[in-house]
Amino acid sequence: MTEDEFGINAQKALNEYGEEVVKRFSRTARIKHKIEGKMRDSVTSGDLAKSLKYKLKKSGQFWYISFYSNVDYFEFIEEGVRG
């Protein structure tokens, strides 16, 4: 396998991974939770689930993937902070 073929395969694999992470995050963000005895959506607007994106970047021979959102509280959710 040439370096170019490896790079194309790595990029394809990271794209598939990014798409799957976004899909699962969106699904998880919409899960209902029991709050005060009633089933409630974990999100009210759905903005966070809709806003998650990913970006691939190549630096030298390495590929990097980063996830981002334009919703300001995304970093808190990503770190597991509630409230």
C-alpha cells in the first residue's frame, strides 16, 4: 500500500468515524430521562444535537479529527458537566 493509498483510507475511515459519532451523539442527546417521576426529553430545543460537526485536518503525515458545535454549552456537555 502506497502512502497516498494509506492516506485516502485513513481519511475515509475518519470520515466514517466522524459521521457515526455525530449520529450517536444526536441520538443520545434526544434520549428521555426520568425527572421527578416523569419522562422528559434531555434537551428542549434540539439545537445541540443539530449543531455537532466534525472537521478533518492533515498535518504532515498525520490525520486529526476534531468535533465542534456553535452552541456555547457544548464544552460543558462534552466534559460531562450537568446543571
